[in-house]
Amino acid sequence: MSSKSAVVPRTPWAERARGYLALARISNSPTVVSNTLAGAALAGVLRPDGQVVAVAVAMILFYTAGMYLNDLCDYTIDRLRQPQRPLPSGVVSRTEAAIAVVALFGIGSALLWSVGPAAIRSGLVLIAVIVVYDVWHKTNPLSPLLMAAARALVYITAGLAVAGALPNQLLLWAGLLFAYVVGLTAIAKTEAGSGLAGYWPAVLLALPAVAFVAETPDPASWLLLALFVGWSAYAALFVYRTDRRSIGRAVGYLIAGIALLDALALAVVGSVIGVALAIVAWGTTLFLQRYIKGT
């Protein structure tokens, strides 16, 4: 028997912390907050209160759990294609990630339970959609619909939490968010392929701008519209131009653009503070994406 015991290398705490943040795609979390603000405002709560904050935290926890579960489900593929990811590289163990998934879904559900029965029912549906997407997104041609449904359910959960009902305007903008995310996810799925299936994803990205013009003819609000349209067009350049095509960069920019879509929805109902917070969420997402990839 050797007098020296084996030394098990330990990952530095800073690297482990970065691994956890990378698994969570923490850079995208501000857009989940702006989704919650928009859903609540469309249901009548124009200024965030304690209920809205509780729902926003729950939605971030659900989103983070979904990201962890996504990497757990993709572990075998990532070992071959992305061995630098936190799980295949061993920076974070699969056991730790699995525990985090259960804990995050559990804490988020408890928060929604404290808000009310309508919120927790919607939250449970959201968990189911997230799990189905994560387990079956690689070979599922309908996975963009599931991803979009998860985002739309944030609007719906926030609306049910604060009002117990779903006004038509909330359903409209949840549908517009759904369409935008379908287009975004369809673009993301082409990263490993040879090209896009035409320009239909770009049409879906433009629908919120069309609806905004129809609902808000006031030219004073069109600066916000110009920001959304300009940013979406800029992101699309990295998809459709022939030189220096970069799907990953486009998808990151379009994810950040979700917060600008939320800003349009918040402007429609006159939530000034909500618009300001959504624009901050857009900028924060872009800033964080410089350090933690959003995809």
C-alpha cells in the first residue's frame, strides 16, 4: 500500500462559478424579467409590485432549471461536439446539475403557490412544456413551437398571477411573442445545417412591429418601434448575408431583442417604468452575453 494517498484535482471555485452561470445561460435572464413585466402590465399592473417580483423570480428559476436540464439531456452529444461545456468538461457534475433542476423548479413553484392558484397551475403547465422541450428537442421538428410556448406562458403566468384572467390584449401579445420566438428558434436550428428554409422566420420576427403600428399610431412612440425594427434587422443581417454569416451571433442578438418586444407591449398599455426596465433588460442581456454565451 502506497504511503501517499491519491490526490483528486479540484476545480477552482471561480471556474465552477462560471460553469454554473454558463449552464444557466444567465445572460438571457433579464429577458425573462421583461417578459414578466409585460405580461403583468397587459393584465393591468403597470407598475411592478410584490406579486410581479415574486413571479419574475419564479420565472427566472424555471428558466434556469430548463437550461440545466437542457445540458443534462444533451450530455452525450455535447461530449462529442462541445466538450468544453460545463458538464462534459467536468466543471459541474451531472449530479449537481440534476439536484439544481429539482431545487429550482421546486422553489419557483413554491413562489407561484404563494401568489395564488391560477399562477401555480400555469406554472406547472410551463414546467411540463420546458421538460418536454428539453427531452425531445434535437429530433423534434416542432421544437420551435415548444420553445415559443414556454416564453408565451411567462406572459400568461404573470397575467393570471396579478389578475386571475387573460385579457385579449395579453393573448394577442403572447401570440406575437410566440411567433417571434418560433422565428428565432427556427433560425437557431439552422446553425448546424446548410441554410434557412426561406425568409419566413424573418416575417415572424416582424409581426410585433406590425401590431404595434396598428395599436399605437402615436408618432411619439415610434422611436421605440425604430429601435426594435433596427435591432431586428441588424440581427437578421448575420443570418441572410452571404459573407461572414454568423447564426450564433444573430440568435444572441435576437434573444436580447425579446426585451425590446416586451418594451413594445409595455408601451401599448402605457407602462413608462416598464418600458424603461425592458430597455435596461435589453442592454443588460447584451452586456452579459459578452461574458456568458446565451446559446
